[in-house]
Amino acid sequence: MVKEAPLLSEEWIASRLRDAGENHPLCKEDRRSLRPAAVLVPLFTADGQWHLLYTRRSEVLQDHKGQVAFPGGAAEPGDRSLEWTALREAHEEIGLKPEDVRLLGRMGEVVTVSDYCITPVVARIPWPYPLVAQEAEVTRIFSIPILWLAERGHWTEQEYHPPGHEPHMVVFYELYDQEKLWGITARITLNLLSTLGLI
């Protein structure tokens, strides 16, 4: 049974992330040359429910164009941590100021078919907030309630055959507000829901 969202305090979420332990060294075990990256997984409350914030990526980007994503990107030499990478990218993409974000913890690494090693950084953001999409990278900013995301009938896993890569199991969500959540972003979403004990 899905827990009621108001029972999930910031402190409880942070403790669940801590209890999940250190990141599994997935990227170190991978034989490919992977580029480090980070995404911000932004949580906020509205109408008594927790929501996750997503973006739809621009069609002109090189990787994962037009897909639903979390704000984020590749680490740069000047980034002092992967948390800073996630905060910097969120500020650049959607105008979220780092000082307005409360970091709650990291989740385990995930690897993309485009050879990125992504560290998801979970955070609480204030709401409402005057977000502004950087049009060259983001075409829409939207959110989905976590109770909807946790509903088992709203997602499935299917074998996917990306061109030039081995087939693997991929998460696909049903449409929400005409947006299709799938792939690595859907996998990170499920990983968070599992860590929080919601699925």
C-alpha cells in the first residue's frame, strides 16, 4: 500500500537516502570510458502531496533530445562536487538558484547508452517558484505527483533495442499530462520510489 505523501518529511527522506548506503560502484565496474554527470531530482509539496519536477529536453540537443529528464548534465572541471554539477545545471536550465535548494542525499549511479555515469542528487525545492526554461535546452517544465508515479499500473518494464547497443530492460510510464516518462529518468524515478518504500 502506498504511504500518504504528507507522512514523508524532509528528514525522513534524507534518512532513507542515508540508510540506502554508499553508491554501488556501478560506473567503476563498467568497461566503457564513462563521462561523469549528475542530475537534480527535485521534490516539492503542493496541495498536500509530494511532486517530482521534470523537464522536456530541447529537440536540438545532441543527446536524449525531446525526452523527459531531470535537470542536469556532464560534470565540468571547475565543479567542486557532483552535487554542485547538479545545482549548476539546474540553475542554467530552469533558473533554480542553488541557495534555494536543500540537498537531501545521493542515489546510486546509473549508466546511459550515451556513455554517461549519472549520479542522481535528491533535493527539496520551494514551491511555487519562478522557474524559467533555458530555451536552447528545455522546452517545458512540469511535475508529477509521486503517488501517481508509485501506482503500479502506471509503469511497465519492456525490452528495448537502442540502435548500436545491446537490448536491455527499460521502464516506460503511461502518459501524464501528455508527457512520456521513460528510460534513465524513469529508472531513477523508480529507484527513488523504492528507496522511499513506496513501491
